[in-house]
Amino acid sequence: MSLRRRFRVESLPQDEAALDAAASHHLLRVLRLGPGARVVVFDGGGKQRAVEVVSVEGGIAIVRPDGPVQVAAPDQAAHLLLGQLKPKAHDVAVRMAVEAGITHLHIFAAHRSVKRPARIDRWERLVEAAAQQCGRADLPTLYAHDSLGQALADLPSDLGVWVALPGAEPARVTGPAAAIVGPEGGLTEREVDLALDAGAQPLGLGAWTLRADTAAALASGAICRG
């Protein structure tokens, strides 16, 4: 099933149903698929289902279920607190966090972030595209925070919290967790102290100097394996 084309829907069809205009256009015009094609639809909440295109009506694809409802979502919470990066690196970091299995993505304006308005709409599109591509049926929850302190205050109390720091020892993370990754230039000393005072433990990501988007990917992987 993972090799089939995937499309987001508001709810999984229980019988014949129409795809929306955007999904129909992509399926019929871009991919040039038609009746008889088998694809997967997912609801963004963790469930997906194979469907078959049975007809086309006025440029809209009509599909019917072609298999059972399945769950395709991470089985435990994983929060990434990411200092806002420069646009290109930020896009890469968001995509890789979704692919790693992050369930909650907290973007915060770090002291060393290049100050830009939060672009929630764009980040939501990136998250959906990444989930569609990697086979997840859920969409991580997105947050925008004005500071690391605000992001930390928004975390559930039952998470283990880790802060990625150069020179720290690698750690084996188990259970629901959150990882903090700074922007280009890293977290300031004050931000590191804030994280440690809040109970975060240092998390090493290796011996080498990492780009911020690489650090986000490795930190995401570290807390999503538990």
C-alpha cells in the first residue's frame, strides 16, 4: 500500500465518495490516472484506506473503498522544539521531523533566530506534503511561540525533555519525549540555562559540527525511536 499515490481527505469514505477538487485535479490531470486506479486516502488523524477510482464526474474523481481502514501514525508522543531557522533550512528541518515521527512541532523565536513572522500556513502545507510522501496518516500538531520559555511552558508535564548541546554525551531516549534544537548559531547561554532549569537533560548528537537542519533531524530521530 505504501507505494500507491496518497491523498488527504477530510474523512475516510465508507462508500462511494468524491475527492475534493485539488486532489481530483492532481490525480486526473497531473498524474493522469483514471477509473481503475488504486490510491490511498488518509484523514490527517492517523487513519488511511485504499480506494479505487470508479468514475469521473465533471472533473471530480469518484472513489470507493478497496480495503480496510488502517492506522498509520506514531504510537507515542514526540515533541520537537525548534528555533526558527532561515527559510530553506527551516523547510528541510520540518520535512525531516515529520518523516522521523515527530507528533508535535513547536517553532519558537530563539534569540539568534532571524526574526520573521510565523508562517503557519506554509508550515502546515509542508507538514501535509511530508506526511503524504512518507506514508503517515496523521499530521503533527503545529505551534508558534514567541520564545523558548513559552514553548517549554506549553509542554505536557509527562514528557522527558532533552536539549541538543554540542559536546554533550549521546543518550538513549525512551518513552514520550521532547527535544530542543536551536537555530543557526545555537541557543544562547541564557536559553540553555532556561532549558536545564526546566528539567531538560543534555543530548549529544555526535562529534561533528552540525547544520541546524541536520541537528533537528538527528534530534527528531533520537526521541522518535523510543
